[in-house]
Amino acid sequence: MKKSTIKIWFVVFFTLILTTNNITAQVGIGTLTPNSSAMLDVQSTSKGVLVPRMTTLQRTAISSPATGLLVFDTTTQSFWFYSAAWVELVSGSSIVDTDGDTKIEVEQSADEDKIRFSTANPAGDASVERMSIGNNGEILMGSDLAVQATTFFEIGSDGVIKLGNKGASTLTGGVLGGLESDETGLENYTKITTDGSLSYVGNATRWEDLRIPTTSLKDRIVDMPKWDPFINDGQTGPGLFLHWFEDKTGGEGDAEQELFFTAQMPHGWKEGSDLQPHVHWTTKDDASGKNVEWGLEYVWANVTSQFSSTTNIIYTDNTIGTPGIRQHNISTFPKIDGAGHLLSSMLICRVFRHSSGGNDTFDGKQAGLIEIDFHYQVDSDGSNQEYTKE
């Protein structure tokens, strides 16, 4: 009995020793000599190691993941490990932050040869591509390159630089508070070509004045406005003069007092866009609550084209300002259609006071013409050729 008890304790003792050795010893699979730095050394020339595979949803649902936990994400098709947060294991072609939403990718797809720069969106729940450099040298920058309307900077493979929003404009500030340009559905950007020329595309145009000072206007002996004093310093000298248009209603044939001028469309004008004529005028008498009706007769022709019949347009009641004594007023004519017209085209014009019209209520009084001008859209700093845009 005593011998038997000693025998049992001897077996238990050696079993514990063997068990302890198995727990603490290195393990080799496919090798009898595991590496001394590894607890587990798996060697094979024909097979690999499979770690748990799961979707992103399943991975992020793991409760209290241990630091160093490794899984393969089947949604992103990449390995992820946990270290305070999930971190994607990427190849040497990418640099990614700890939560994977800010990164630089050399090849998003096989042999793409394109560099992409992405950062987190404002909500912090998605990665958004902000910049890319293509293998043709094209550089794009914007708040989201996946959306055309938010691409704000581009250097093309031809070296042309484009700055602006490639979506439709919603900015106002044009005539009567309308859209600032006559186009609403085109790409809109400022373009700098390789020779340094500047131009504007789509709604990127700006308004400019084609000014016709009254001193450059010509009159006829008949029906010409008077060149009379306007204002002075009340002491010495003749003071300042303007052309004064009288109320000719009921006069000889209801004659219209008139002046004549010509104008050439400048090289910065956006060819084919409309013109918006205006008259700047004033009075020597109180014109409160009164209107002066102005008229414009014109003909417009391109170089090598014929001048056809004239067109008359009449100002109605769109006066900027409430006319008073010596107040600066602006009266706006209807737009002039610019379709088909090119730079260096010429306008031959006649401006007149249409006092016999029903909207001229400044009876028996004179109106002084300060200037007539045409608002036009600019789409470049000039033209590349002497007589053509490009």
C-alpha cells in the first residue's frame, strides 16, 4: 500500500513537470527547431497562415479588442490590427493615419501610377479625396474630387492652369439683381495658359464699361442739344458744361435732339455676350417724381460684314436714383443681343431724348447728358491674336 502511494505521487510529479514544460516551451510547426525569439514558429514552403476573416462591420463590433489583435477585413481587402484604435496594414505604396481616414496613396488600383491625397470629411466618418497627381502631370485640388463642382484647382497635362468652381454659378450681382453671368450650366473657372494669358470660362466673367464720353459725341446742325453751363464755383470762370436735351414735345415735328457716336468691341469682351447700355444724366431743375425718356438707335457689324438696318431701343422707367436737382442718375436700356458678334466689331449709334414718348414726364425742362456706356462681360485680359480671340 505504501509502495503504491509512492508510485502514484511519482507519476503526478513527472506529469506536472512535463505539463509545465509544454506550457512555457516554444512551439514549432513544420520545424523541430523553432526560432529562439518566437513562441510559435510555423514553417512551410507550400502553405500559409489564415487569420480570422470578417467584414468591417464585424471587425468594428468586436468587444474590447486586445492590443495587437489581428484580423483580415474582407470589406477593405486588407489586414487590420488594434492599437488604441483599428489601424489598417497597408503596402509600402500608401501612408495612412491610425483611423484610416487620412492617407496618401500611390496606387489606388493596380499600376494606376497616380498619387491621391485624402483627408477625413467634416463629420469624421469618411475619407474624401482632396488632391491628385496623375501620371500625365495633371494636378487636381478641391474639397471633394469625386464631385466635379468642388474641384477648384487644376494643372492640366498641357500646362494650362484652371482656378474656380466647375459647377453652375448661383451668385447674383448682374443686371437688376440677376445672375452675374448669362450662363448658368457650364464649368466656371479662371484659366492661365502656358504663355501666361489669362481668360475666364463660363460664369467666371466680369462686367466692364465701354464708355462713350459726351465730349466725343458728334451732333448735327439740326436737332442738336445745347452745349451749356451746368455748375461752377460761383466766383470765377465759366464752370462746367454738358449737352442739354430739351423737352421737344409739341415742337417742330416733335423733333428729337440727338448725338452720334461709334464704339468698337474690345479684345477682352466675351464674344457673343449681350451688351447692357446705360445713360448717365442729371438736371438743373428739381426732377423729383419725374422721368426722362432716352432712346438709342444702333447698327452693329463684324469686320468684313455689312451694316444692316438700324434698331431703336427706348428706356422706360428703370432709373437708378430718384431724380432731384443736379443728381447723378442712371437710366438702363433693354439689352442688346450680342449673338454672332466678334471682337473689333463696330457699333454706329444715335442717342436721343424721346420727349414725345409717354414715359417722359419732365415737361418743359432740360436733361443733361453726362455719359453713355455699355456694360459688357470680360472673359480674358485680351486676345492671343490681333483680330481673333485665340
